[in-house]
Amino acid sequence: MSNTQKTPIVSKSILVPFILITSLFALWGIANDLTNPMVSAFKKVMPELSNTEASLVQFAFYFGYFFMALPAALFIRKYSYKSGIIVGLSLYAIGAFLFFPAAQFETFTFFLISLWIMTCGLAFLETTSNPLILALGAKETATQRLNLAQAFNPLGSLTGMVVAQVFIIDALRSDDYSAEAYQALSSQELAVIRENDLGIISVPYIALGVLVLIIMAAIIMVKFPKVEGQTKIALSATFKKLAKNKTYLMGVVAQIFYVGAQIMCWTFIFQYVDNLNAALPVAEHLTATWFNVAAMLLFLSGRWLGTLLMKRINPSKLLLIFGIGGVITTAITVFIGGHIGLYSLVGTSVFMSIMFPTIYGIALNNMGDEAKIGSAGLVMAIVGGAFLPVIQGRILDIGGSGFNDAKILGYIPEINFSFILPLICLAVVAIFGFKTMKHENA
């Protein structure tokens, strides 16, 4: 333990590159949480969409990770981490700028394609940045260093949430009408509102594209340290080593379920709040975004706390404890519901806070050159955020397009019951923590 405390998490000699790479963690946080409310936003602007169809926003966004992660790993294996970052930022900017023609064509599919291209860029960034942060320093502080860098991701997420609420959700004209009043408008009035609202949705993404280009210019000008210390092994040998690494394979599975849990909790909190609002006077209506902001502040606090706790508690053991905590809070959301269920859903973010970087660090521990390809597998695992929200959307469609059309077990609204999926996912993460803790102890 004393060696870990004496070894700096980040050396002064690489501080500037570390800060620039860490800014990328905030950058994809903005994209993630600017996009989460879009499931609800597109459903309001295009009421003809079912809950399942609206959830395709998350499918398009997170499927890009699965599609591009391995090509990104092969690219940085052949070239360099810096080249991978530049390609990722280029794709990110292109996808963001495509929101302008998507709004002009007023086509939901075009928006989905734009999101997918953005995420292909994010796949490059995550496949590159995570192993690069692990490599920038001593092995014994690698997981702490990644948790430190990942702690800036929620700052970007908070920015994305606030931008989504203030510049999109609050500005949508379609949100000023009840479902019945909106349907009663003339086709000409509907066309004007749709054109306005789709334009509103596109503006923050275009601004984000400009920010991405500015950061890319800064990265191009800065010299990155070389971290190619290990001898390269053949690609076939890399895949064989990874296939035999049980901890790595379990880590990929755990990451799939963790990302699914995170996206479901942060996406469907909007539907949960809408369902609560249906039984409240208009003057007492809740704003889902501010609960999501509270969740993100707890997530940020949990990640900083987790980074400190890892100086004294084994990462696998901490992952087990946090996994159990997440199972308990989501169980309250499912079976108790109401305002208590909402507060518990917000509190789940504390327990999710350390999961992504800790799973990542445990799975890639003691790897050499194969970490680049191994990183791709863990980034591809983000596909859990593509498929699992769609399944949750299907649960919401059991009784109809509303959120309380059917009662599960006679008393649980569909929206509450749908959070059984995050509960199961967080249980899988807890099991991963338990198994790796036992392995390390052995």
C-alpha cells in the first residue's frame, strides 16, 4: 500500500497530454447525455413513433461503438494513439454537423444515421483514450488513474443534460400541448411546429461539432509521449490470449450489462417522471432533467469517492459492494415506486459511478500489446446501451403507448417494472466483482 501512495497517479512530465486526453472523457459525456433525453424529445415531436421506435435513438447511438471499436483498435495498433484520437474527433464532428441536413429533411432515419456516425467517432476515442490513460504511468496506479480521468466524464454529462433541458426540451413547442391537443392541430400547424422543433434539436449538436474541431486542433499541436513499450505480437496470437483470459471475458460481459444499466436508468427516468406527473396537478409537475442532473452529481461524487477508496479497498471488492448497492436501489424503484422509487433511481448513480473504469482496469490488468485489441472488446461491450434500452421500450409497450397501461403482478406500472432490467444488469456486475475478488485472493 505504501508504494501505491508514493507513486504519483500522473507524472508532471505528461500532465498536458493527460489533461487533453481527459478532456475527451468530458467530450463524449456531453454527447451521451445530450442524446439520452432525445428518446423523449423525438416521441413528443413525432408522436407517431412508438416507445420502441423512439428508443432506436439509443440503438443507433450505441451500436456505433460495437461497429467501430475493433477497426479503431486495429488502426491504433498499426499507427498510433494520437492518430486514432484525430480520426475519432473527425467522425464525431461529421456526425454532429449532419444534424443540420437531418433537420431540413425532417427524417427520423437521417437523425439516427447522424447519431451512428458520431458514435463511430466516440468508439475511436474510447478505444484509444482508456488504454492510453492506463499506460501513462505506473501499473500499480493504472486503475486509479483511469478512475481519475473518468471522473471528468460526468462533468461533460452534466453539461449535456443542462444543454438538452435548457436549449431543447424547454424550447420544444410540441411540448406545450397535451397529446390530444397536439393531434387536434391542423396538418399545416403540425408541419410548422415539427420544422421548428427539429431545428431546435439540431442546433446544440452543430455547436458541439464546432467544439470538437477546436479540441482536435489543440491535440494536433501537442506532442504525445510514446507508450509503445511492449513487443507487438501477431494478431492471431492476441485473439488467442484474450480468448483464454477468463477475467477479460467476464469483464466484457460485465461491461455489456453495466452500460445497459446506465443508459436505461438515465434514459427512462424521463418516462418515469412523466408517469408521476400524470397524477399530479400541473403546478406540481416534476422536471426529469433536474433529477438526472442530481443523479449525475451523485455519479461524479461517487467516482471521486471511489478513486479515493481504491487506495485502501481492492477494486474488485469495491465493485462488489457498489454492485449490491445498485441492486437494492433499483429494487426499490421497481417494487415501491412513487417518489421514493424516483429518489432511489437517482441514488443508483452513486453505485454505478466506478463501474465502467473499474471493470475496464480489472479486465485489462497485466496486459501488454494485446491491451489495444482487448480495449476494443470492452468498448464493443458498450453495445449493451444499444440493445437493452430497446428491450425496456418493449416492456413499456406491453399495454399500449403509455407508461401505465398495464399492471405487472397486479400493482406495478409498466414503467416501474421495466427497471427490473437494470436490476439484473447490476447484479451481473456484482457477480463479476465477487468472482475477480475470489480469484485475486486465491
